[in-house]
Amino acid sequence: MVKPTRVTNSIRALRFAHDELTQAELARRIGVTRQTVIAIEQGKYSPSLELAFQIAHVFRVPLENVFHYPEVP
Amino acid sequence: MAFEEKRAWIMLVVSVCAYAVYAVIILGRASGASLTEVPYAATLLWSVGAAIVISIVLNIVVSIASGGPAKKDQRDREIGRLGDYIGQSFVVIGGVTALLMALAKMPYFWIANAVYLAFVLSAVLGSIAKIFAYRKGFQTW
């Protein structure tokens, strides 16, 4: 039923690089629940483009530093 | 567990239990006789009413235990729409089935029960879809 996404992310690494930002604090800043942040981190939920930009803005990095998609060979 | 996932569990469990109790009562009354002769209307209405009231009470209890109702976010809304989409298909199937049964002049018992079963299946499968999406993942890209 659920097609696995090829989109990966570096949210966990970015959180630790930003003074160990908690999932709860990241969730508060982007206006979602902590469960949704957990689902995004684990690749179980692909956020909307707007939410993806909001996450990138929290870490002050470009979107491609947060989300990655494999190059087509 | 997300608050909306808890709500989906409540809907699933209450719907299944209410229908199971209803089915046991009606089948017990029939005890071999024709089901169309069994008085069912009051039991059906009580079953539906009790399921609604119990769901509301459990939602309030879970909400209080969770420290107030959690605000729905983007993921909750998208998973909610998926569950509703799947559940509503069974409401349509139930409506069409009831229409065809009425045109075929079938007993009211079977028409009412076909619609009730469709409502239950709608709630059950919609809830399962939501729970599955929360547990296994949900992709929009």
C-alpha cells in the first residue's frame, strides 16, 4: 500500500549539529506535532514542499542540505 | 502515538464491538427462525447510538489524559483524508446496495442491515487505513 520514498534526509544529523535541537523544539518551530517530526526523520512521511522549506530555514541551510534524492544513472 | 491515531483506534474498536453486540443479540433472538421476523430496529438504533456516545466519551477521556486535544497538523489532515476517502467508498457501496435491494422489493430487515454493515465497514476500513498510514508511513511525494 505504501510506496517507499527515495527521498532521504539529514534532519537527525542537523539537529545534533545545532546544539542537539530536540524533536519537540523542531516540531514547535515548524508548527507540527513531535510525532510528525519523528515520521519525517524516519522517512515514513514526506512533508509538503512548504514544510520542507520551513525545516531548512530552522537549520539555516539550503533545502538540498536537508533532503536528498538519488541521481538517476 | 499521535492523538489522531488514538482516535482511529477508538473508532475501530467501538465500531467492531457495537456491531458484534448487535449481531449476537439479533442472531440470538432468531435462534433458527427467519431473521426477517426478528425485531431489530430498536436494537440497531441503540447499537448506533451507543457507539456514538461511547466514542465521544472515549475521545474526551483520551484528550484529557493527553493533556488537551492536540492540534491537527499537515500529516494528520492528509492521513485523515486518506482514511475518509477509503471509508466513504463503502458508504457509496452500501447506498447502491440498499437501492438495488429496495428495487428488488427485499424485506426491510435486509435493506437496513446492508446499510448498517456498510457504515460499520466504512468506519472499520477507514480507521485501519489511518492506523496503517501512521504505523507504516505515508508518502505524498
